[in-house]
Amino acid sequence: MKLYGTPISPFVRKVRVALALKGLKYESEGIFPGTRTPEYLVISPLGKIPAFEDGDVVICDSNVIVEYLEEQYPEISIRPSNVAARARSRWLEEYAGSMLFTPLAANIFMERLTRPFQSNIPGDESVVEDSIKNLVPPVFDYIESQLPAKGFIFGEMGVADIAVATAIINATYTDFEVDAGCWPKVSAHLSLVKKHPAVVEVMRAEAPLIAALNNARDELQAV
């Protein structure tokens, strides 16, 4: 098995945690978003990450990859067994991927850390502030309404949990924090997910790249 993508992508992280939860071994190949080399376009025609190979099987998109892993390697499931609950898990995965990525990963994380590293220019803090003030609250309100009072969403750590948490993790690599006064369940759930051994392992592997991003930002601010 081989997973293509950068480990700090929230969608790549989701697949990495899914693989860890299932106990599956794989190789990683670093590919940044927007890579459009002829070789990678054969693997991922849209040039997006993640992409995944398992023998002769080549698939793209984190949701599709998770579906494949669930069906091909069902011994350890990362979705609930109940049909209705599995459908709800898929919905939360879709909602989180669609609604959390832009404000938290594309705006907050990329403006505060990725842009200084890639372009050697400061990020646009007005984009960050707009996301925190206008984009994040209604999405967190909905997520708050869907989370249990305590514990993981369906009792045990599963793909819905990491789908909800993964973009928030990106934002917390900056100075962003979930306001526990406004969204206590979102805050508690994030802390719980980040303490899970599979997530601890994945985030440990991200640490060198996050350190490099922080160093680039700090050097730019010092000029």
C-alpha cells in the first residue's frame, strides 16, 4: 500500500488515522496539493491529495479511500455497525470535509503557516479574522449539536471522529483555540481525539514539518 500526499493535509491525516485504526501498514510518498506532474496525474487525474495504491487498485479522494478500506479490510471497522448510524457517520464525514476545511485549513492554517513558508510573505490576517468571526461559528454550532455529551461520536473512535477533528487540528497548529465556553462539546471532543494513540502517532510524524512552517513564519516576522 502507498499513500500519496503531505501529512499535514487534513484529508491525508484522515486516511492516515483510518489506516492506523485498522492496523494496516503502508508507504508514504510526499505530494503537495496542486501537483500536476504527468506522473502524478496518472495516479490522481485531478491533481488532488490524497491518492492511494493497493496493489493494482489506484483511488483518489479521502472519502472514497475510506470506503475502500472499510470494504476491503472489514476485520476492524471504523464505522458503527448499525445501518442508520453508518449513514449518519458518512454524513458527518461529508459535512466536516465540506464545511470545516475552508475556514480552518485553507484560511487560518494556510494564511498563518503555509503562505509564509511557500511564498516568503506574511499571511493575510484579515482572512483569518473573517473566518474566525463569520465562517467558523455557524459550522461549530452545527457540529456542537451533533456531538455526544462525552466520548466519541459512536462510542468508539472512528472515521467520523477524525473527519470532524482533522481540519480543527490544522487550525490549532496556529494560535487558534476552540472556545470551550461557546462550544464545550467540540472542545472536549477535539481533546479526546488528539489523545487517541492513532492520532498521537500521526501527529508525531507531522511535527518536523510543522516546526519548519513555524520557523519560516518566525523568521519572516523577525525581519
